Amino acid sequence: MSLSAGLFLRQSQSLVMTPQLMQSIQLLQMTHLELNRFISQEIEKNPLLELAPTDAAETVDRAAPEDFSAREDVATEPAGTGDEDGEWYGTQSEVGAAHLNESDSGFDNLFPDDKQSIKADAPELLSQWKSMPGAEAGEDYDLDDFVAGHVSLRDHLSQQIPFLLQSAADRLVAQHLVDCVDEAGYFCGELPEIAARLGREPQQVEDILRGLQSLDPPGVMARSLRECLAIQLRQRNRYDPAMEALVNHLDLLARRDFAMLRRHCGVGDEDLLDMLAEIRALNPKPGANFQRSASETISPDVLVFPAAGGGWKIELNPDTLPRVLIDREYFRTVSASCGRQKDDQAFLSDCMQSANWLTRSLDQRAKTILKVATEIARQQDAFLTHGVDHLRPLNLKTVADAIKMHESTVSRVTSNKYMLTPRGLFELKYFFSVSIGSADEGGDSHSAEAVRHRIRALIAQETPEAVLSDDDIVVSLKKGGVDLARRTVAKYREAMDIPSSVQRRREKRAMAKFATA
């Protein structure tokens, strides 16, 4: 059989992950903070893109709604769920832009009377602002520049070192030890390693560390919880042998084994209750008050509130959707000035193609989030109306089939996206939970989150004389129509950090004695 070359025509289907498709997938699973960061990077690279403020864009739309020739953008405020297929593109006219520039040109144009009243009411305040270094006419001030700085834990300890140690060498060692303190105020370094690195004897470093443990706040620079509590008790002159035995058996205290604690401490019930009250008054994390990490505020991506005619109205949060503009007028001007320069024309064409794809991707992202959120609200209508007890079991496939999308798309949409409802702020993943069968034949299944809520409610209603075991919880749930095994109840209880019935009984009895003492 001879070998020969030939040409054959063959058809096949394959999924090609183009850069644009990968970008759309990445945009879909981004949070609004990541999305804003990504858009800022694109604006730096693409001269045809710009980010317009929401309030300015809305003013332009109201001022000149008839002109749609200059720019197009991704709208950020859908009217609701009824017009999901419409295009969310708007424009900014030159007349509207000129009106904005005229309105924003100065304070005198808009409020001339208010300016005179401000000068008359507070002349000394204006003079103070104008007398500040670097203040010039028309210069803006950032109030953050005048906010007092926060003192960190390390700075607070460093300020006390000169009052504790006289030697400069000891101060250097102390500063090195202070640098090894964590946010909770505990010393997390290794003394032998530090001593070898600094050329000092381990005992000398140990003595300096003990001196640092006397600084403010009480209990700082401890190497363990036991040592932290012991330092605070010594400063209160309450570290007697009984209290030392209690601190050395914190594991028994964690298990609420008060009988064994009484044996080790050699005290009675009243003395033990007084000792426990003193332990509760101590601070297990002395450095917690110095944590100045910026608190992260969660902004909801979807807003759900009751509609006027019944049901629920679902809208996207305009604060989490950036408004991206394409300056087509600038594109036409630059294209005309480039002439026949192929490199410049090719660069402008790539920028325009990238800008158009970005706006379409943002538009599709907003529509997809709205569709998924609308279906979730429809499926969990009972939860929105009555609470967590009526949360239905739901999975990704149910939502994907309802909106005719793939499960992976729904999974990307629900990751790190939040919905603000009348019941509170929830991640979209919260509404998806496994199904638990009903104890009644033919009854509706229950959501795992709703079952966990019932377990928490049953345990919260316990009394010291009637603490529910896992078997008792199973019986109570079965009476409520939930068929659940005992090991599943134990798994849910441990996941919620709820101790066993034995530990709860000890704790409740101790708290009852403490309340009556």
C-alpha cells in the first residue's frame, strides 16, 4: 500500500476560549471592588474609555435626552425586572456637558446669596482655612489630611520602653521583642533565636521580656493565654495558689468541668464562682483595642424590597455598577488627524473594539446578575415574607434551568455577590442549601439552613433542669416534620460551635448559681 498526500474537508465543533470570552467570564465573577479596579486599569490603557460619575450622567440624561450621538455607556440603574432585554446604553451630549461645566464652574454661579451669608456668619473660619500652609485660591481641601493618626500597639509599647530600661543596648533588644508582638498583644518570637541573633544571653533576653510584660496594657507580651491571665492577676495582687491552679487548668474551665476545678483549687462553690467572675473580668487579648484595620463595608449588589402591588421588586444597586463611557467624538477627531498612518489607525481600531467589548460585557454581566437574583427571589418568596424557618432547599441547577443558563454561570454570579432584603443582607450563596426529607409522607422537604435555625432555637430555650440531648433534638425535629439522624444533628451542632448537652448542663447550672449568688 503506497503512501500519498491528500486534501480532505472535515467539519468539527469546538469551544475556543478567546481573550474576549475569558474577559467576560472574569467580569462575571468579580466583586464590585475588583470590577472598579479592573475598569480603572482599562481606562489607563484605553484613551477612548472614561468613567463618568453617576450623578453627573443622570443630570446629562435629564438635560438632553434627545441627543444620543456622542457617547454610549452601560447604564447602572435598571427600572426593575420587567425590561431585562432592553439595551442599557445612554449618551452624553455636548450641550449637556457644557451645562455641567457651567454649573460646576464655581460656587458663586449657583448660590450667590449663600456665599455672602457664609462670609458674614463665620469670617474667622474662612480666615483659618485660607491661612493654612499651601492654601491658595481655588485649592480643594481633603478632610482626611486633618484626621488624627491612630497609635498602633507597637508604637504604644515603644513609647514606654525609655521609662523601663536605661541602657541603650537593652532598649534595642526590647524594641526587637516588641516587633515580634502580634495584633492580639502576644509575643510570637523565639527567645533563643533572638538572643543568638543579637549576641545576648538567653537569660538576659528573658529578663527584658519579663520587664516588657509589666507595660500597659496589662497582659501584653505574654506567650500564652495562661501567662496572659497570670500577668493580669499578679498586677491585681490576686495570683494566689487557688487562682494559680485555676489558670493552670484552663482546659477544665473550657469543658465546664467545675467539679474537677473545685478539687484542683481546693475551694468551695462560692469561692469558685468568685474566681470565675475574676477570670471573666480579664482581657484575653490585650492588644485588641489597638487594632486599627479599616473596616470593610459590604455593599449589596442587588436590592429587594416589597412592590406596591404585591410581590417583590428587584433592582441592581447603582453604586456597585460603574458607568463606562466611550468617547466616539474623540475617536473621530483623532482618526481624522491620523491620516494614512496605519499604526495609529490600527491602535485606534483596537481601542474601539476593546471598548465596545467591555461595555457589552458589563451590560451582559448586569443582566445576568439581575436574572439570577430575580429567580432566587421568586424561589425564596416564603423566606422573604416569613423568615429563615421558611427557607426552601435550592440548588444551582434549579436556577440555571429556570433562566436557561449553565450551572457554572450561576455559580460565578452568586460568588461574592450580596443581596439586601427586608430580612437582612445575605450572600447569594446563602439561599442555596441541601434538601432534608420530611418526616411526613408526601410532605415538603426542608432546607438545611432552616433546620440549623430550628436547632439553635431549641437549644436557646433550654433550662438547666431540662437540657436537650441530640436524641431529644431529633425527636423534637420529627414532631415538627423534619426527619434527621442523630449524627447529622451532632454534625450541625458542632458546626455551629454549640457544646454537647453535658457541657451545656454544667454551664447553665454554674450560671444559675452565679446569678443567685
